[in-house]
Amino acid sequence: MCFFDNSSNLILNSKRQLKLYLMTKILLVSPLPPPIGGIATWTKDILNYFENHNNFQLLHFNSAIQKRRITQISKQKRLIVGFLGLRNIPLIIELVKKHNVSVVHHTSSASFGLIRDYLLLRKLRRLDVKIIVHFHFGRIPQLVKQNNWEWKLICLVINKTDKVIVIDVKSYETLVNKGFKNIEYLPNPIAESIKKQELDKNVPFSERCKGSVLYVGHVVKSKGVIELVTACTEIESITSLILIGPFESEIKHLLQIIASKRDKGKWLNLMGLQTHQMVLEEMRKCSVFVLPSYSEGFPFVILESMAMGCPIVATSVGAIEDMLNINSNEPAGVCVKHKNVFELKYAIQLLLGNNIMAEQMGLLAKRRVLKEYTIEAIGRKMIDIWIK
């Protein structure tokens, strides 16, 4: 016998599963802004989507470390942040006991935070709860090759969980090939608000700002901004390079020095933090969107630029190749190696010089978002992982 839930189209295969579904209390342990970040953005979208879902109770514990600058990325700072998270463990355990939680869904960005993750999971294992760990990073294949302390901690964490969610296909295949049986692949969704308000706005490619290149994210070295500005100094057809996102004065000064090699750097515009609506407007206007990061998980700026129909150049890290459908006959963008100025320059020139290719990739990108990454589709899969 199968039971169908009208709000999610979830198929439940037994009365026991139906009863569990109707009685489930889920505790989502994940950060909310501030500070702004990929997991925090995902959390906000998931909570908004499930706010009116009456069949189960979704509780939330905000695991964000407050009073931290989002441009702080040194190992020392990350180690401190990882250990600061230890103070959340007794609070989480108390919530589980107090509310009789059935499922704990814990998000993780790995690194030194894995120590906190492992200690939390050891505590949760003593309780009668289903444990799900959601890895929001895309470095697992590299870590397996390195066989370092981080990989060993990841193995310990996986062995303490009922289900592990990864956000890219390469990580899923790597873990399955290593013999783990509890791995699920679940990409991130496009925000429901964008789907409702923005996807119907088709901007003809001819109306985009000619020669305009856009980057959105933290303006830090590890995001590839030095390589991006360096590449753009060698492309005469670029009329403007817009960088949207937080930055420190030191990196701003360095980028301005690099940019001054062409036209005194007048084409470089560091806009700092902007509203989400302003970011979407700039995505609709640019000729090319570029994300040259050294490392990524499942970047929302790629999803959003796809939704805005942008031609995209990005590095082959994390889930980006999956998102842009690179290994297919209909790629929705161009991928290059990270830290490679030559490849980056060539890819940007290719799209700036070929309007037909650029427009086609933008259309394919928008179509892919609607097919693969809607909040409804991802939400149904998430419920399935929680309940079954």
C-alpha cells in the first residue's frame, strides 16, 4: 500500500512510514546570516520553504558564529571559529531532549569544524534520533587523494551518521567508491523568491551592457579575484569589471594597482556589499558572469546568474561542472582551471566575442535551473531523506 502526501507528492510505502511522517520533529542545525555565506543562504531558503508545511515540525538551531568578519579566512581564524562551535553542543542536545526530536539534520563546511561535528555526533548517538550530516563543500575528491587529517575526520563523521548528504556528483561517486553505503546526493535549490519574481524577465542579449564583466562574492585571494583582474587587464574589449562583495582595504589596493596597467584602471569598479535585488539587476545587465574560485561547494551565485540568463565562466571546482552541465552536448557555460590566467582570459574573450554562443549558453542556463534546481524538487527529495 502507498500513501500520497498532497503537499509534497512524497510516496510512503507503509503505515509505519506514514505515522513517522506525521509525527516527525526535525531539528535543523545550520547557520543564518549574519555573516552572509553559502550555507546561511541555503538555510534561509529552506526555512522559508518549509514554514507552512504542516505535516511535521521543523525546528532550527542557528549555529552561526556571530561577530566574525566574513573576509576572515586564515587557518588560525578558522580554527578558532571551529572550536567556538563546541559551546553549541550542549544546547543542541538539550533541544533534542526537550522537544523529543526524531531527526537531526546538521550542516557542515568541514575543515576544523569536523572536530565539533564528530563530538556532537557522539553525543547524539546516545539518543534515539536519526542523524543526517549535510556536507556543504566540494573538496572530498581532493581530500581522498591527500589522505590527510581532514579526510580521516570525514570518515569518522560518516561512520557516526545514518545519512550523509553531498552537494556534487564527484563527491557522491568518490564516497560510494570508498565503500560508504549511507551517501545521498542533493544539490542546492534556487531561492523560491527568485523563481517567482525574476525568471520571467527575459533580457535580450543585445540589451546587455557590451563588454561588462561581473563577479559576485567575497573579494579575497582564494576566490581568484587577482587572476580575474590580471586577465581583464589584457582584454581591451572589457569596458567594465564589476566586483560585488565585501573586501578589505589591502586587497582593494592590490587590485587597483593591477588594474592600472590598462587605462589607469578606470574600468575596475569595487561596489562592496549590495542588496540582493541590485545583484540580480547587475546579473541581468552583464555580458559575462565570472567566478574564478580556487574552491567551492555549490555556489548560489552560479545558480542565480544561471537564473538571470548570464553567459558564465567559472572554475572546475565543487559542483560547478554539474551545475553548468559541462560534460554534455548543451553546456550552460565555460569551465577553466583555477589559478590559470591564460585559460580565464581565453574563456572571457570567447564569450565576449561570440554573441550567439553567449546568448545560447545563457538560455540553456536558465532552462537548467527550472528543470533541476527548483525549491519544490529539492524539498521533496529532502523530505524523502528525512523520513525514509
